[in-house]
Amino acid sequence: MAIDAVEAPSPPSHPPSYFGQQRHFYVAVDRLQFKMETLVDLLGVAGRRPGLPMVVCCSSRDELDAVCSTVSNLPYISFVPLYSDLAESERAIVLEKFRQATTNWSQNVSVQSGDDSESGKDEQKSHMVIVTDVCLPHLSSGESPISARVLINYELPTKKETYMRRTASCLAADGIVINMVVGGEVVILKHIEDSSSLVIAEMPINISEIL
């Protein structure tokens, strides 16, 4: 199920600040019923990075609820769902808290102190926003991107434009995208790769290599 690299990429139409150093990967899931289990395995490594800011994107409210239910059982992740019926004030608080988490992550990486002994309980957890496409930050309306280190496409978008919007609104300039691909979705991913001048590589077995 390997995805070939783009042979002759054309110049990207999106701002280079969004895609300059970003890396795109996919993880193949044999069957749909193993998808949530694969996500848990993935978070079992990535989610244990203290303070790591992550976004999980779903295409439907039902899948968002299912992911929330599963992640709620993972004590090393502090998460919040971004629902479409949230009041504007609540939405602003969720987004601002996550932006602060991304700032703290960047500062900690820069300092590289390695001393977590005095960190608070919340700082020991990774931070996650779980969102559907309708609730992504509205860049065209003046909302700022939330610049996560890791973006997990739990449900692969069917359109290139949706993939790009998720990345532009949720991912840091040096962030990592992990696409969960089930069965025939490899064709969709290949189309996104070809039409977007991206290279989407198979995720290494040891995810720590890319974090």
C-alpha cells in the first residue's frame, strides 16, 4: 500500500509559510474496525510527550464523539472537543488556551531544559483539540491558526481543499501530519498528494523518529 512520491511537483499555490518545513505521513489501517485501536497505539507514543500540542480532525460529529470517548480514557492527554454549537466566547477560550500550549511547547523545545520535576500536572500531559471541519479556525474571518505540532487526520478528507484548510488552520510551519488510511482511501490520499505537490510518506514504525 505504498504511496509513490510526487515525480514532478508543480509550485504550490498556498503560502510557503504553511508548508515550508511540514512533513506528511500516512499510516495504513487494515480494516475499519481496527482504526480506533490504531489511534490509541499512536497516541500511546505521541500522547506521552509532555506538553505536545496535537489536533485530531474528523469529518463527522459521530466520529468526533467516538474519538472523545476513547481519548477520555487516556490519562496522559488533556483534550477538549471543539463543537459547532459552542458559544463564541467558549470557542475563543478553547482556541486561546491551545495557542498558549503551542507557545509553551515551542519555548520548552528551545530551552531544552529536560527538567520536568517542577512542572505542573497539566504540563506533564500532552494537549489535544478534537475538531470537525466546520469548526476549524476561520482564517478568512480573522481567526489565527492554532499551530499544533501534530495534526492527525483520523478521517481522511475527500477533497484537496479540505486537506489544505486543515493544515493551514491547525498545523505549525514545522509540524507533522499523520493521515489514517483505511483500504481504498489510499486512492484518495494519492490524489491529494499528486494535486497538492506534496510527498506523503509511510509513517516510520517508531513514531518517535519523526516527533
